[in-house]
Amino acid sequence: DTRTDIYALGITLYKMVSGDVPFKGDTRAVLAQHLTQEPARLSSVVEGVDRRLSETVAQMLLKDPDQRPRSMHQVADLMQPDHADVAR
């Protein structure tokens, strides 16, 4: 379903922002990492990355599809500044 597409887009965004993929190795190793490991947060890989972007990509890459955003509308909502950010 769309949550698989959201995961794939999260991987793409991760590479676009960091310049590297979140999992490395041969095909078997990468597949195993996709199933068992959480990637490093973008904020720990790229200095100064936007907090919302880092958190959104992390949510997009959650292992449990039920915990990921269910639609691109939800992904877009996660990227919106919250009221605390607007007040600054």
C-alpha cells in the first residue's frame, strides 16, 4: 500500500539530504538492515538539517508500516511548522 511508497520516498529523501544511503553493504546485508535496523537520524548525519525534516524522514522509515504516515498528506502535515515555531 502507500506506506511502502512512503518508506521508499523516505529512503530517497535520506539520500538527497545526506548524500548517502542509510544502509550499506552487499544485497543481503542491506536487506537485513532494512528489516532489522533503524537508520541514523538525518540530524545526526547532516549538521544543521531541519528538525522537522529529520523527524519526518525517521517516521517514514519506521519498520512497522502501521507506525508510518498513512498518506502523503500526513507526510506534508508533519513538515508544517508547528505553532511554537511560528511564534519565534
